[in-house]
Amino acid sequence: MNLDSKPQRRLLGLLRQQPAGITVDRLADRLAVSRNAVRQLLTTLERDGFVVRGATRPTGGGPA
């Protein structure tokens, strides 16, 4: 993974600013990308050892 690319650096910066965690939706909004793009970036960062997945919280939403 190339951490010289702007999306990865920005994502890591946002994660560092939120030690208690941040939602994929908020990351997508802040980065102006789709939620799927954020998930792909996070998956790559996790695979490469830059981030560790924390506990997830239920959102209470979803299809009815």
C-alpha cells in the first residue's frame, strides 16, 4: 500500500483524531467518498498492519 496517496493519509489522520472511534458514514462524509471506498481503504490498512479493527456498535438501522 502506498501511504503517499492522499486518501490513505487523510483517512489515517481522521482515525488518529478520533481515538474512541468514528463511523464509516462519518469517514465517508469527511473524505467525500463512498462508504464502500472507506471500507476498502480500511480493509487494506488493516491488512497492512496500519489499523486494528475495534469493537463495532449497532446502528439500529437497516432494512425493514
